[in-house]
Amino acid sequence: MAARWLTVRCRLCLPLSDRRAGPFGQAPSCRFYSGSATLPKAEGADVTGIEEVVIPKRKTWDKVAILQALASTVNRDTTAAPYAFQDDPYLIPTSSLESRLFLLAKKSGEKAAKFIINSHPKYFQKDIAEPHIPCLMPEYFEPQIEDISEAALKERITLKKVKASVDMFDQLLQAGTTVSLETTNSLLDLLCYYGDQEPSTDYHFQQSEKSKELEEATEENHEKSKKKAGHQFGVTWRAKNNAERIFALMPEKNAHSYCTMIRGMVKHRAPVQALNLYTELLNNRLRADIHTFNALIEATAMTNEKLEEKWNNILELLKQIVAQKMKPNLQTFNTILKCLRRFYAFGKVPALQTLREMKAIGIEPSLATYHYIIQLFYHYDNPSKGSSLVIYDIMNELTGKKFSPQDPDDDMFFQSAMRACSSLRDLELAYQVHGLLNTGDNRKFIGPDHRRNFYYSKFFSLLCLMEQIDVTLKWYKDLIPSVFLPHSQTLIDLLQALDVANRLEMIPQIWKDSKEYGHTFRSDLKEEILMLMARDRHPAELQVAFADCAADIKSTYESQDARQTAPDWPANALNCIAVLFLRAGRIQEAWKMLGLFRKHNKIPRNELLNEFMDSAKASSSPTQAIEIVQLASAFSLPVCEGLSQRLVADFAISQEQKEALGNLTALTSDSSSDSESDINEGK
């Protein structure tokens, strides 16, 4: 096509007389141009000049290059839900709990559809995808070869039929058929990978969940959680299982046979057996590959030896790698660092030595490498002064870099880095980490939904603590809810930032948002909002808005009472709501709140009773004032005497009311003296 295009261009540049001479007079790889007075001409040559055209090499584009170019022209919509949740608008989650349920339901639907397709493949033969997408087509899990042969054994191994493969292998041995070493090693690979158990349909999902559980248990140092997670999701190595039996029956074993067994034992938490088998491998004068050495390093860290002995054993394995003239890979160093983070303070110096050695031999660290180092130096959110500079060196080295996946734990770096920033209370460092996240495609390493929420919660909490309020509110609009859905503590941090900046007029909007995000019944959040609104007096317009907000919060407590057999009205909430109603001029609602103190047996504050007394004085209502004194007397409050004096001084009351008031005061003083005597006796 390119040659034809060049030929057409050449013809267009020829004079009319040249075109009539014939289309093939000149080579198609030449370009013609008219002569110039500034260019020297050869003697006797009155022809058009010729310049050779260099055709550029063909460039191979990625299949999704056009989509990537189009995507680069579109920015993230801060008003839209995350892409994973873009479905029926009614189903878009509004809280972190709903988002988790949404993702689990979506995953469950995918697995159910896959199960139906694989169970009835004959109904799904039509391939409508262009180009062909293999993962959308049915998978055939039933073996087609029925006779007893090595080919049937290979087929069952390919289909990951653990029990059927073992039965076929035993039948071949009983029939006197010799199974090749390659096929036997493939069977060992299958048995060691799945721990000699039949894999379930959601095996890979369970494995990822298991790794997350073990990771969280390791980070929090909860050995019980770790054992529970391993028991619930993992498969432990059983002694004398089919893998060990078949390995013992093999007439000849090569290095692959030993390496498979060692890696299977380490994977399923049998480190002692793996180390013993490695000794047998050395006695047979065989060599392990680098992947087996990585597993042996992990096995060494799992033994019940002292930390120094474990480190010396790891160094011995590294010396053996050098002696066998093998080069360690990225996983070798990452495995060492992953083990060293369990060594606590002892592992800090070896970790830095490992990182320097890694760079010295030309291996570029991955994000998981720095994740392990950060976890080691910033353990439990209590970084020591000596370790606080490590993350600064890491970020100075990583700033501006783009990463590609190299380790399964690469997606944990940003979570651990932001945790360290939060511990150090360093906002500039947090901005640096966030800038690295937004460099290139590094956003892909943010991890699953719960890690993304953790990262942004820590980042936003740090903004609330240390950033100016206008900038914080800008981040609030940019991140919520388009990136993550906030927890109640995140909103409490924002409320405290508004309090420090004296921007309390934003509180009603924050309460409205908190309802949208599923925090309607969060008592700690509601009490924080009520406390901030009722703490000081504000302009009348703002007091009206606060009273409306308080009435909305009051309705949530009432609906909560209807759902619970034992209603719970906090005393602080009752006090704050009543004060807000009084200050906004909603007197009747405020007096109804006063009756709830008796109903729920909650003690009102002295300041609240005094404000009620002021309200009664403003409306010239001695009946209301007497009711306040009666309430204080019912709870035997020391303020009762002062309220009685105010009642007598500020209100015109009858003789009967005075006698009743005197009886209330006497009862209150008697109960107060009795309580004081009980305290003295106790002393």
C-alpha cells in the first residue's frame, strides 16, 4: 500500500511530458522536485532532481493504544461514583458497608454465571465476541480419555483433577506401566500446589482472602488471628500424603522433583520437612533453582529458632546461591525483607544491608520491597526517632517514577506509606505519597476496596488535622464520594477541623452528607455534631439552622427507639437538643425535651436548667419555673436551692406554691446531707 501511495505521489510531481512517457519511467522510491538556481547542476543535465526516500520502520501499536489515547483526554468526574459501582442508580452504594456488599454480590454473580456456563457448556457455544475472548467461553472439566494410559493421566493433570489423577497413577502402577519422569513431576506439581486436596471452584478467591487475613494478622501481631486464618482458609501439609507417597515410589528423581516437594511443603507450612528434604537434595548432588531457594528462605524464617540464628541461616542460603553461580532475583530479596519485618528491631540493619546489596547487583526494587521496609521501621504506628528518616529517603528516590506489577504485594505500598505519614503527622510527605500515586498508572496499585478506603481515610484525616480549612473542604468535595465513602470517624475529624477554623455554619451540610453515607445511627457522630452546635451561642439565623439539624437528629433517636426494645437516649444528646431548641425560640419543643429526662432517667445539666428558668422568666410563667425546680428536686441536684431562690425572687407565686416549694427544698437538702454523710463514712 505504501509503495502504491509513493508511486502516485511520484506521478503527480512529474511534468505533463514526463507523465506521457509512461508510468514506469522512474522508481517508486524516488521523489522529484524542480531545479533551483541556488543548486549546482551537472553539466548537460537538464532533468528533474532526484532525492532518495527513506521509508520509516513499521511501528507496532498496542491493541488498546487508541483506547488509552482517548482515556488520557478525560479527567475523573468528581461527582460520579467509582467505576466499579456504576450500575443501576438505585444500586449505587452510599456507605462503606454497602460498597463491600455490592462488590461481594457482583463477585458472587460472576461466579454463579461461570458455574452455569461450565455446568451446561452445550447451551453456550455461540461466540459473539470479536475478537475471540477465551475466558467468556465454557471450560470443559470432564476428561475425554477413558482408558488407562499416560495420556489419560496427563489430561486429568491438565484439568486439575487431583483425586482422579492420583487414582489414574495408581492404576498405571498396578498395571505395570512405567510413568515417565516428566509426567510424574507434573503430578507432583499438581499435588504440591493444591496441598493434595481437590481444589474448589473458588480456590483462587480463597487464596487471596487467606493472604489478606495472614497479612493483617502479621501486621497487628495477633498470633491467634494468624492461626485462625491459616486454619480457616489454608491447607496444611499432612504427613505421608499422596505427594510424599508418589515421591517415594519414583524410581528416579531429578532436581525438579525435589524442588516441587520443597516448595509445596513451604507453601503449606511444613518448614522443617522442607529443610530436611533440601539436605537430601544436596546429598544426592543435585542443585535447587532460585525459586526453591526463595521458598527455603521463607522456611528458615518460620522455624522456632532465635532471630540471630534465623538470619545466619538465611545468609548461609545466600552463600550457597553464590557458590552455585546463580543470580538472585527480585523475589529473593523481597522474601528476605518479608521475613525480616517479623524480626522487629533486630531486622532493621539487615534490611538496609539487603536493600543496598539488591541495588549493587542491579536489581530494581519493587513497591513491595519498600512496603516491607516501611512496615519494619514504622511498626504499630509508633515510629522511633531514629527510623523516621527512612521513608523520606524512600520517597525522594521514588518521586516521579512509574511502576509495573512485579510482586503480589506491590498493591500494599501506598497503604503502608500513608500509615507512616499519618503516624509522623507529616502533611508534605503525605502530599508526596499522593503525588506518586497519581503518576502514570501507579493508581492501579491502590489495592482492593478496603485498602483504598484505608489510604484515603488516613490521607483525609491528616488533611483535617494540618491543612487549612478551605483546602480541606476542596479535598472533601474532590474525594468524597467519587473516590471513597467516609467512615464516621472521618466525618468527626472534619467536624473538629471546622471547629478549629470557626466554620461551624458547615455543620448542617456535614450532617446531611453523613445521612447519605449511611451514618444516621452513629451515636458518636451525632453527639459530636450536637456538642459543637450547642457549645456556644450564635447569630439567630445560624441558631435556626442548628435547631432544624437538631430536630432531624432527634427524629433518628426516636426511630431508633422504635426499633429497639431498650431505647438509649444519651444524656448529652438530650441536653444539647433542648438547648438548641431554646436558643432558636422553639419553646414548646424544648419543654417536650425536658419531659424526656424523666422518661429515660437522665440528669439534666445545671446550665440547661438555668436556661429553662430564663425562658420561663421571659414568658412570665411561674408554672414552668416550678416544673424546673421539681425536676431538679427529683434528681436531688445541688442547683435546686438556687433555682428555688430565683423562683421566689423573679416570679409572683401563691402561698400554696411557696409551701410546696419549701417542702421540695427541704427534701433536697436532706437528701444532699445524707449523701454527704455517706461519703464521709466511706472515707
